[in-house]
Amino acid sequence: MPKIQIYDTTLRDGAQGEGVNFSLEDKVLIAHRLDELGFDYVEGGYPLSNPKDAEFFQRIAAKPFKHARVCAFGMTRRRGMKPADDIGMKALLDSQAPVITIVGKTSDFHVTEVLGVSLDENLAMIRDTIAYLCGEGREVIYDAEHFFDGWKANPDYAAKTIQAAAEAGATIVVMCDTNGGTMPEEVAALTNEAAGKIDKPLGIHTHNDCDLAVANSLASIDAGTVHVQGTINGLGERCGNSDLVSVVANLALKKQGYEVLNGKGIEHLTELSRYVYEIANMHFRVNQPFVGPSAFAHKGGMHVHAVAKAASSYEHIDPAQVGNERRILVSELSGRSNIMALATKMNLQDDKSLMDQVLKQVVDLENKGYQFEAAEASFDLLVRKLAGTHTPHFELVQYHTSVVSRGGEPVTEATIKLIVNDNLLHEVAEGDGPVNALDAALRKALNGLFPSLNKMHLVDYKVRVINSDAATAASVRVVIESRDESDTWGTVGVHENVIEASWQALVDSIEYKLCKDIK
């Protein structure tokens, strides 16, 4: 079984993506997580470019990886300079990284017009740099920048560049689709051509500008490449890099013949994907293959009915193989099968009359603007109410919010009156806005009676205008995401008044928490 080396460049190439900014601690945490999951190479950055990257290598040296090899990234020596005199070479050696990845020019156009040196000088820069670093006891991986464009324009010269790298001692020559414009059939064909020119293993590094980065990586591997570079979740400049999550999952589960991550780690791909999103402070890509929240989500009634009988009818793998889970969604497109699947945990699925009531109510509510796909807690409460099994834990008498300006700063105050266990509670609280103030007042009234609410937090708040044609009188949909020590749930509210819509979602979030905690 061929082993494919997995080379992660999330911490450098991925960090070049718009909106991505890793702190030093972020980089160290991600690097060690990649090591734990069996990645072969972890590229930490370019130590000459900034103090953060330089310190990263010091931190890793102090706490070495168990499996992965840390790589420092750099460029060929400067023109007309010996490698030993180049500060870039010194920074790479000072990083103490056992592996150094050097990028060099493959395209004659880039050599003469962008780099501004002769074709022969470029070959000398590649050869001298790699030979020098190998002589210093480092493994060198060579990244052939613009390989496919360069090969198509001038295959003879492109071949000379990778031959120079191989002869100088590079252990792997990596073909880079730097502009991301190459087609899979071209990648496969040129991989075969390159393999005939050198006696060193080939690697592949693709970008996603044509939405083909993963396909191109797999095409190159099928043509003989043994090393693949990419990033977690496809982060990277412009349209991003090849998503290693999909590459690894396809190689392990679809190709049936390749070994990746030492045969382990596949079941942690979803966890890894979301871990990187969280650290990068980015939203999950919900429809991301294999690991996205929607990857195994079923909404159409026909689909849900079939999945209930045989999961493989609408799922290409078992979600658990990559650490993901099946989700059943509820909407106006749902059939009874969706409702029954979600009602199973309440043991109500056999009540067909109730299931019909729930389905009708869902259709009616979604026609008014409700949406239960991200608000399963509100759906849970809806089923309980229609089944007659839900007793509210509190009853609203009234609420009031006001905003005043104190010294030029707006201050929001909320007043609520509730009935709990036949007792009237009256509380006032301030907040950063009406919803925050209402939440604070509600908790002030309930926390003493229901201590478990102290462990519940609101983590997200979304507002969407439903019927924009109504202008300022339009209905709005508010979705609130809440979390406690063991669970995350969503609730929804709809009204012409955004405060009322928010109140509905807020009440559902607290009622759901109390329902699941108080049996």
C-alpha cells in the first residue's frame, strides 16, 4: 500500500488567506494538533519574514513533535551571492528546523521578467541553495513554483530547474500549480512527464482558483506523486489551497490503496477542521465535504425516509468515519419522515396524528418566516407543546426596554415581570442593547430558582429581514445559539418587532435548557 506524505502549510500558506491571522500561540496549538493526528510535515513559516515565525521554531524546538517533521520555508539565495552570505539562509539554519522547504522559479517568464535574472543564474541559485542546506545537515524539499505553467510554456527549461534541485540533493521535488489554473488531466500528464526527468520522488501543491485543487492533488497522486501539500479547510491566498481534509479523506476512504496519517487520525478530521476554524475565529463552511455540518444533513422528506431504512441510500460514507454526524432538518420541504426522525428522542414517532400536526405547524410557521434548520431546540419545544407534554417554567406578564443617553453614551435598561410558581417576580437590569438587557433581567429573575442557568451562555445572535419589500415594517427572524457545558442549541423567533422576535428566541433557549436539565 503506497504511503502518501501529508505536508501541512496552514501556518504559512493558509495564513496568507484573507481574514486569517494566527497568533504565535495559535500556531503552536495547531502544529501540535497536526502532529498528534499523524501529519508527516508541518510547515511553520518563513523565519526571516517576522519575529512571530522565528519564535515559533524556538517554541517547537523546546517541545519537539512526536511524529511530524517541522519545516521552515524560504527562497533560493539572492542573485550574485553565496548561500553562506545570505541572511535568508542564516535565518533558515537558525530556526533549527530539520526540514527546509525552498521555493524556486520554474517558469522562464518569471525568471527573466519577475525575478530579473538570467536563466542560467536561476539554475545556479536553485543548485547552490539546496546543496548548501544539505551540506549543513538539513533535509530539503524543493517547491517548483509555477511548475505547470512553466512546463507548458518551456518544458526544456522547466525540466532543467527540477533536475538542478534533484541533483543538488532535494529529497522531494514538489510541482506547484501556483496560479490554480491547471486542469486535472493536465496535472496527471505533466506529472508523468516530470517523473521521466528526475530520479527523485515528486510532490504536488495546488491552489483552488478553478475549484479543482483537491481534484488536481488526487490526479497527481494517481499519476505517481507520493507527497501532497495543502492546508486545513483549504485556507490560503485568493481562492485558497488544496483542502487536506478532503484529500486525506478521499485517499483513506475512497481510493482504497493509499496509506495516510499512519493509518490513524481519519476519525478526527471533523474535530480538526472545526478546531482550526475556531482558532482562526472563522465560521464553519457548512457544506464542506466530509466535515461540514451539512455534509450529512437531510432535508427532503424522500431522502429522510430512505436514510431511515438504509443510510447508504443518500450517504456516500458513514459520517462517523470522519468524526461527523447525521442531521435531520425540518422545513416546509419536510415529510413525516423528518418529523418522526427528530421526534424519536421523545418517543413520540409512532403517534401519526401528532406527526401530521407537527408537520402542518412547521409548514405554517415557515410560511410566516420561521426556519427550524438552525433552531432544533425551538422545534423540540414545538413538538412538546403539541403533544401536551410541555409546561412552561415561567409566564411573562410584561417586559419593557428603554434606551437613554448618559454623557453621550447610550444605556439600555430592561424591566420584566414574570410569574414563577404563582409568585410575581419583578426585575430590572442594564445591558449593551435591548436583547442583552432582557437576557440579564430574565436571568436575574430565574437564576436563583434554576441554578443550572448559570452554566448557559448565549454564543451567537443573528437577525435576518424576511420580507424586505415591507421596508421598516418588515418581519425579522432572530436565531440565537446557546451553549452549556455539554451541548449547543439554536432557537428562533419571528416578528415585525425585532425585540419581540429576540424575546421569543431567548425564551425558547432558556426553556429548552430547563427542559433538558429538569426531568
